[in-house]
Amino acid sequence: MAKRDYYEVLGVNKAASDDEIKRAFRKAAKQYHPDLHPNDSAAEAKFKEVNEAYDVLSDPQKRSQYDQFGHAAFDPAAGPGGGFNGYSAQGFGDFSDIFSSFFGGGFGSRQDRTGPVDGKDLGYRLTLTFEEAVFGAHKEITINREENCPTCGGSGAKPGTQPKTCATCNGTGQVRMRQQTIMGVMYTDRPCDACGGRGKVIESPCSDCRGGGRVRRSHSINVNIPAGVNTGDTLTVRGEGDAGLRGGANGDVYIKLNVKPHKTFVRKDNDIHLDITIPVTTAMLGGTIDLETLTGAVKHTIPAGTQPGTTFRLKGLGVAKPNSSYKGDMYVHTSVEIPKKLNPEQTELVQQLRDSLDGTKHASGEKRRLFKKK
């Protein structure tokens, strides 16, 4: 059976804001949560459908892909990087917040705050020259990121000491609460107040990180810019973001590119465009000119009789597609330079040319035109 439109699943339109999508998700997730509908396969299916829709629409990159390609953007048959299998665990992190706000807990579920936590992703804006974008470059950028404290090794405890197991929750980070609701008695797990849900208590905090286990520091990254990138492209540097907690993986760095314009060339996707002006004599008689390209000057032949506005296409002289052998084309747009002032000799020559093109007079005084009007 074909999948329903994700916007339809959440009951929002395509212009919905992130907050509107989140509110719609919380409402639908509460409505179809399996704990409210035990042994109801239909509710479970809708619950999965809602979570799948939110997983895509809450992620700017996934949402953009979905808006362009629909469900095909996540079809495993679409090739590497494609495919969306079921629903991710990302949405379940929000369920705890949803049900805590209504019932003070997560319907018996536990949010593990004692295990590894991945570090946050970071963003960086990088401006390139036209040449760097076209031919590729190596750049060094500097970011500020959270790193594991070198003094305490990320434990948060003063050197020579160790965090102790919380006596209140016995290291689980959770305490079970009994609550009477309109639906009966419910047991919910909440983060332990004594340890903040970490399962450990730091009695002697590290003086450098003040018990946080991490410090903010500047960090340099060498970035390889592939040939052919353009404004709006994003490069991903894996593992260079904020450090994870308790053995979690480092986040990534997403580099958003901006390319400065060129003084001569205009780029459109992988094609480049160049405006040139040729003398009127070259346009009429033809000739060879030196033409500037991305890789240097080349000889280009202008055919006799070239009209103003003529465009020449030079195949394969455009910009390379990143990580590909494909190259765009170069389009040369011509205009013709008409002299504004002529000396007497030049004026006479042009008049003779005009008479020659218009025709000659017979003895009878009638003009014979070379080009007759129809």
C-alpha cells in the first residue's frame, strides 16, 4: 500500500513552521501511543507512521529532499544514501517530553541518561574565491567546540577522585513514581533529582571544567574543497564537532559554502558565460580572436557575417561537477562595436561600402539594388 503524504499524516500544510510540525507531532503521538491502545495493531501502525513523518519533516535536510522527491528520496532502491527503513529512535526522545507534560512520565519507559551521548553537530560558513570553487582548494578553518577536559579525562571529578554511584537511584539515574490519574494508577520513571539522572554524584568537581567533564576550545580543521563546488553546497567533516559524553561519538561539522563572483565570468550551475565585444570589421569579415577561458586563452574563430547577440558554445570548457568527470560548457555572447567617430577617409570608405551594398546607378539614373524588397 502506498505511503501517505507526511504532511497529511501530521495534519499540516507544506508551509508549516518547525514549531507547528512539532506541535502536530506531539498531538498525534499522544493520540496513538501504544500504551494508550494495548493490543491495537491499527493504533500501533499509525503511531509508527506519525513518528516516521516527524523524523523526516523535523530534519531540514530530509525535509528538503522529501519536498523535492517525495517518498522516493528515501527509497532503498534509489542508490547509496537513499532509503528510509521504518522509523528512527529520534522521535522517541520527544515522547518522554510529551507524556511528562500530560502525565508526569513516559508511560513506564526510561530515558537512559547514564549511557553514551553523542556530541552536537556544528555549523560553519566558508567563503571561497571563484577560482577556489572551480578548481578545488585546501583550506584551514578554526571552530570553537566542546572537548573532553584534559585535566579529569572527561569524568568531571577532581584528579585522584572518582564519581560515586548515586545512593538515591543506585546508579540507574531514574526513580519510579506512583501517580493516580483519570486512567488509574500509573507508574512513571523520572530522572533522579539527586544526580540529575546521571547515576553518578561528583563530590569533588574538577576545577578546570567545574564538574562538567568538558571545556570549550578552539580547534583547527584542514578541509579539502573538491573542484566544482558552488554557493549553497554543504561539506561534512565527520567527527570534528563537539565531543560526546560518557564515550559517545563526536558530532560532525557542516560547512556551508559561499562563492565570490568573478569579474569576467558568470557561472550558472556547471556552465559559465562570457560577454565579449568584437570590432564591426571582424563581425563582417570574420577573423580569429584570443578568447579567455577558465584554463587560459585560446584561439577562437569568428565567422564572417556574425550578427550582434550571437552566442557561441564551447563544449566542455565549463566547470567540473564535483567528484565527477563531467564538465559544463562555456557560452560566449557577442556584441559588435560600432565606431562613434570616423575621419574623412574612413567616412568615404564606409560610404563606398554602403553604395556597393545598396547597388549602383545605371545611366538612366535608376538604382539597381542588390537586395530587392519583397
